[in-house]
Amino acid sequence: LRHRILALHARRLIRRLRPDIVFTRSPLLAHNVMPCNVRVMLELHSLPEGGTKTEAAMREVLGHPSLTDIVCISASLAEDLVRTFGPLRSGLRVSVAHDGADAGSTPSPRESRSTFTVGYFGHLYPGKGMELIAEIAPGVPEIQFEIYGGTDADLARWRAQPLAKNINLHGHVSHDRVRPLMESCDALIAPYGVKVSHVAGGDIGRWMSPLKLFEYMAAGRTIVASDLPVIREVLTDGETALLCAPEVPEQWQSALQRLSDDRQLADGLAETARALLLGQYTWNARA
């Protein structure tokens, strides 16, 4: 019933507005407006699960001439689209457009201080990286880890565990405070696992285009991130970031100690990453 109501409202709205293009992230909505003879562009951040109404709608939409363009947020997702649904209809264009960030003002210079500070910003869902941080921190007691984000339940779960003394859990902060807090750190960490959960459940590790990475690039601080194929679509090890295997905590410890000892390296990586953002990954560039 819910899907029928959605279809009815969508068709009424399109007949009233008579748009040139319908741009949507919903295969179900795209399916519902196919009878309206309007051009449809579909943006994908994941693929629908097999055996669902969404997957069935997706298969019908892919074969319909109203669908002219698909935008995927990573090349891995575009590859899996073809692998899952087979060769695409002739004339159907597929583009890859990663996420991005607002460049904002020029970042403030890093402060000179005795303690090297590493910041993490984001949720604490499984695979986001808190498990890895908990493994890394005891081996580098001279480095401070500042963790921002997490639901009340996740924070309670982690605070009940015996975490290293150099980990601070700050909880949720408002978005207007995020950029200044990022700039207060020496390095920013994105320790994704091979499998990554998100708010709706499921695994997005192969397809994701993390907003966090682009916000890190904008903040002008050195990035240490997981060496995953989807991350390498954007970042280059030793050029715009240091990339480490998510299953090897020792690599992360060595990378962070290296940055702590070599300020010139840290600042050079940060500057190159911000230049990459300005050239390719601002929201204006994506649009």
C-alpha cells in the first residue's frame, strides 16, 4: 500500500510540474514515474538487496528508455552494477561522481606542541574504525586520540570497556564545531574496516565514498586512512595521505609515529590533499 501511495503522489506531482528531468536516489521512485514519459537520472550509493521490491524495480528501470543516466558514487559501485544486473542497455550512460565537501576558508596553521593529536570524526558503528583505534592507541601512548561522534548507545558501550588512557570520547558535536575541531588536530584518521556498517544496516565497505575523507581534506590536516580499493579511488599513499592495512594495527602505529616525527611530511601531505579537493571534489565541482 505504501508503494502504491508513493507511485500515485509521484505521478500526480510530475504531471503538475512537468519537469524536464527527475533526479532521484530511489529505484522505486524511478520505477513509479516511468509511465510519465519524463527523463530520469538515478544516483546510486549502494545496490538493492536481492529478492526485494527495490531490486525488482531496479531491473525494470534499467531496461526502460526513460532512464538515461546513472550516477554512481564510486567506480567499484559502477563495476558491481554491471556485474549484478548484466550488460546495460545501449545508450544508458553511467558516470562516477564521488562525494565531496565545501572547501571553506584557508585552514589555520598547525600549532607547535609536544603532544601529537589524532582526531576521529564520525559514527562508531562496526567497521567505522573505533575497534582499530582501540588496538592502535596502547602501542603509541605518546599520541593522543580525540574521538568525536557516536550515538548514546555506542558511547555507553565503548565507555564500559577498558580503553587506553590516550583515548578521549567526546560524543556528538554540532556540525558548526566540526571544522574548528578538525583543525585543532595534527592528523585525522579514517580507519575503516573491510566491512563497514551504516545507519540503515548492511555493508557499504566496497562502494562507499565517505564524506569524512573530503571534510578531512578540506580541513588541511594529514589523513591516515585504510588502504581499501574504494579509498584509493580518491587518495594516493605517500602523496595525499598515508594508507594502512585495516587488519594490521602496527602499520597505523608506525604511520602515526612517522608523522609525529616529521612535520614537513605531515604538512606536505595535507597541502596536497587540500589541493586535490579544491581541484576535483568540492560540491560545486561535483555539480
